[in-house]
Amino acid sequence: MKKIIILSFVALVSIITFNSFRSIKSNPTPPSGYSGAPTQNRTCRNCHNSFSLNTAGGSVIATGLPTGFYVPGQVYDFSITVTNATVMEVWGFEIKAVVAGTSGTALGTFSTTNLNATVSSNELKHNNAVGFHGTSYTYTNLKWTAPAAGSPAVSFYMTGVSGDWDGSESADYVYSNSILSIPIPVSFGDITGKIIENSAVLDWSTFSESNTRNFEVERSIDGRQFDFMDALTAAGNSNSVKHYTYVDSKLPENVPVIYYRLKMVDLDGKFTYSKVVILKPGLPLYISKVYPTVIEKQGVVNITVISSQVQKVLLTVYSVNGIKLHEQEQMLIKGQNDLTVKGFTNAAPGLYLLKINAGNFNDIRKIIVE
């Protein structure tokens, strides 16, 4: 009986030791430099080489990373999914962001709150390859922070592995993929326009700018043929909100509708157009500024109103659920009026709507309370 117990104990220890060894063998943090990025030119297939790279039926895909354009300074939440044609047992990945078309200089910053992932040598990869019985696995809670304005295009190189968890590097599948994204020249906040007496006033803001030279204002009376009016110098490179105003004091006569658009020109001559703003002469009120739009509790919002006549204006604060929190009425004089709204004293953090009403004029602005 004693011999049987001893043999059973030895067998149990052997099983635990083997499983621990197999787990360690199958789940290490991968070495750096195997994402497939330039100069490395290596993927996980350098070790897991039983099958060809990107065997049919499988893939590695990043969801949430910018494709086409990225906004400088923005944080992108993304996930990586590794898929295989047949059921596998363990899954891993590695990704790197580099300056496009270079020798592999890292660009932007990776971070994660996923305990099964880690950042090392400017790469994001699995910390302990996850054991999962299935045909795909997704690593979530991954982040990439885009570089500041003025940075170049970025290429993301990634590799994914699906393994059989047999304690060796054989019979595992490896997949690779890449994404190219360039900095968006201008990230627009909003572009608005109003007619005040005999002038058209255009206001626009940008959240970020990258290598932007200027804004060309174009005007049309039919919505098809646009003419150049003027050019305003842009900030060039910026990660903060910038405000611009253009006043067209020479409006065409006897025209019921006027169309405006902006042509955003980069330093390299490339350009894109904004949306078209449609103005109808005769509005009695123009909201020049509403600031700040992000306030702390008990903060105030300032409004600059240009009125074409003496009239009353009603300012009302609503929650997003339509609950009225504050209302105030003020008399406007002809010309510029500077107003202050103090209706956020008891407002909890969140999004609110500020409605501005004067006669037939109505405008709604979004206000965020932090």
C-alpha cells in the first residue's frame, strides 16, 4: 500500500512538472523584433516554421487603428484578432508602429491594460500567450497614441500565432499584416456662417493641423462654380483648438442663396475641401463665439452675439434628456453683445445643450461639464 502511494505521488509530480514545463514552453513573452517591420524582416515564422506564412484560412487583423488618416495626438483603442482555419489551443501576437518608408524608426506610443499583453522595445506583444480552444482569439484593451502634429506617415506591422500547445514550436501557424496611415492635414471641429447686414461671416475651428499652409475661402452663387475670395494663413502644426474667422463684406446683390467652402492647402501643395456652407441673406442675429465649450462645474459660458437690431434673446440650458436646467432672457443692442450664461452651477459632469433663440432665429450649442 505504501509503495502504491509513493508511486502515485511520483506520477502526480511528474504530470505537474510536465504540464508546467509545457505551459512555460508554450507561453513565453516573445522576443522583440518579430513583427515584420522593416530592418527586422522577421515574423514569428522564423521559429514557428512548420507552415508557410499566411496559410489560407487564417489571418491577423487589428481593429480600431487608423486606416488612411490618423489624427495627431489622438489615442486609438484597438484590438488584435488571430484566426485559424482549424481549432487551435494557444494564441499570441506582436505589433510595431514605424515611420512609413524608413528603416523602422518607431512612431507613436503603445500602451495596454490587458494583463496578457506588454510593451517592450517600442513593440506591443503578448505577455503570456493565451490558452483558448477555438478557431480565433482577440486581444482587447490595446492602445496606440498618435504622435504630435507635423509627424510623418505611419506603418503598422503585426504578426499573429496560433499554436497547438504541444510544448514545441512545430505545427503552429503564423500570419502577418500591415496598415498604412498618414496624418490628417486638418481635423475640423466645425464650420459655420451667418449673414449680418451686408456681410457674410464664416467661423471655423480645427482640433489639430499637420503641415497646413493656408485656408482658401471660395464662394459660389449656384453651388457649382466656386470663385477664390481670400486666403488665411493656417497654424501649420498644432494639437490644440484653433479658431478662424473670415468676413465677406462684398456680397453679390439680388442673390437669394450664397455658398461658401474652404480649400485646405498643405505645405506640399496637396489640398482638400470642407463641407459647403449655405447662407441666405436676411438673418437678424449671428453667434460669433461660444466659449469655452468645456467647463468645470460652476463654470460659465460666454457668448458673443452680433445683432442687426434691438431685440430680446432667450438662453436656455437643457440636459441631453430634454430637462430644462436654466433659462435667462436678455435685451440685445444693435451690434456686438457679450453675454454670460451661469446655468451650470448644479450641473453634474456630462453633455448639455445651450439653446439660443431670438425671434425666428434658433441655434443649439453643445457644452461639456467636466
